[in-house]
Amino acid sequence: MPEPGYIEIRFGPRWKYIAPARVFIQNFVAVALADQAKADVIAMATSELLENAVKYGASEDTRCIVQAFAETGVIQASVTNLATPQDSRDLRVFFDKILAGNPLDAYIAQMRLAATRADGKSQLGLARIRYETGADVELEITPANLVTVKITVK
């Protein structure tokens, strides 16, 4: 099986880097798969994950890897960053809640909750990704609190 098209983007967690990264990822996927719809979906999902990494990250290193498998049309994207121990625990609980049940129900429940929050945090990203992309979503947290969220779109 041929190797996938592959990119890796690393940067310090700066909000201003997210929009250019999104455009780069979108263009990469569009060229690698000749599928603009998938390019749009992956660009949205990775930018959501990058936003979370910038908001909640505990280090100066955010890494995004995107792989495009042209033969199958599968795309995998992951975002990795360091979190605090408390943020890692909170993310695990939140992630398990979002992945429980139907994607639409989880997204609607999270939108309702976001509408009532007073802290300005919507926490819609993961629910949106799961619902809008139909992706398989995985979370890995190492003992050192290195957090990786990986999505696979078929």
C-alpha cells in the first residue's frame, strides 16, 4: 500500500496561527484527495482542535499531523499538546460525555449548555466535530499529560 500524503505543522500556541494553518490543511487535503468537501471538513475539524490546544495548552508546542490516503479517501488528523493534570482529567470526563450516545443528541445538548454558560466558553468543538464530520474521534492522554485528539474521516 502506498504511503499517505502527510503534513506536520508545529507552532507555539498563538491564536493568529490557526487561520493560516486551517487554509494550509484545507489546500493540502484538496490536492491530496481531489475532494473539496473532505478538505473543508478536515480544515474545520483541525482548526477546532487547534483552538482548543491554544486555549487549554500548557506548553509552547502544538503539533498537528494530517494524513491523506488517496487510495481509500480516508483522512486522519491529530492535534497534540501538553495539558495540566487537572485539564487532562477534565478533558477525559468531557470527552467521554461527548462520545456517549448519538452525535446529534450530544451536539444539541452541548449547544443548550453553551447557551446558559456565563464563562464565555461554549465547549462545542468536539461535539461539532463528531456530528458534522461523522469522524471517529479518539483521545490519548499520556501519564505526562501529553494530550492527542485524533479524528478519522472515511
